[in-house]
Amino acid sequence: MSKSKSFNEDAVLRGAWRRAFLRFPIIKEILIANTRYVPRFNQDGGRAKKDSKELLCNVCKQWVKASVGGKNNVQVDHIIPVIDVTDISGKVKDWNVYKARLVCDKTNLQIICTPCHDSKTKIERDTRSTLRDRIKLDEIEKHITYAKSITEEKHIKKEINKFLTKTKTKETKERATKLKELLIQRLTRED
């Protein structure tokens, strides 16, 4: 039996809003404004019937093919993210605010290639994750100070180890390492 993820209403609604936004005329306008056509040639040296479509990435400033292998190679991206990077809840608090940020003026939209978009998205996710981890590590630090038994300290060590995985950001791992050292110092002082 496979694990199934629980239904996340917010994620479904956010996805629906984003798919709908892709059909807005402003998207087409931005794509057209940043497009150029480059001649393509057949293997026999003759000119192909359709030119290659390229778009200018606003991040790396490179012209990239619109699609590669049948998949889109560029996206229209919000310069200021729709979901604030400091919002660690993962829930939309006000759908009117979400809509206003999503359906914004074209000055907040940019063409971005897939590698640049993936990099930008990773930075935003890492920022949220680091903020969430910081709050949890603050709680663990309080528990280190007030731990009264070896069982509690073992539990704290186990919790700290969750922040030392390779998926965590460098900042989170450094903080977790310091807390682990603090816990070890406390244990050795009491022995």
C-alpha cells in the first residue's frame, strides 16, 4: 500500500489560479514583446518552413529556445513573488491579496528561462525553509536549557539530527551543529 498525500485545498486553489492566470492577455503580450524568430535549416541545407522561436531571459540575458523536446523552456515569472518569501505558513491568509499579487501589472512580470526559474524558486523555498527551521531550532535551544533528564536530552539530540540532513540549507545545518555541540557540552559538564 502506497502513502497518499493528504488533500491540500490551498495548493489546489493556488494551482487553479496560476493556470487561469497563464491565459490572461498580459502573458501573451509579454511573450510577444520578448520574442525573436531565428531561421532554421533542414539537413539538406534548405530553409525550414518555420523559424525557431527564441525568447530573452530577463535574468541571464540569454536568448533561449521557446521549447526544447516539446516542453516549454521559458516561463512568465513574477519578479516579486506572489507568496512572500517570509510567509512560512504555506497557507493563503487572504485570497484577495493573493489574487492582487498574481494578477499584477506587467512591470512585475518577466520572461525567465527554466534553469534561472528553477534557481530563483530554490532560493525562495530555501529562504522559507530556513525561516521555519530557525523557529524550530529556537524552540530546541530553549529545551536544551531546561532539559532535566538523559531521556529528554536524547530526544533533543534526535530532533537536532533532523536538521543535519543534506536537504537542509547551510545556515540551518550550522545552527543545528552548534546546538548539538551545546548539548554535548552540557552532557559532559554534568557527568
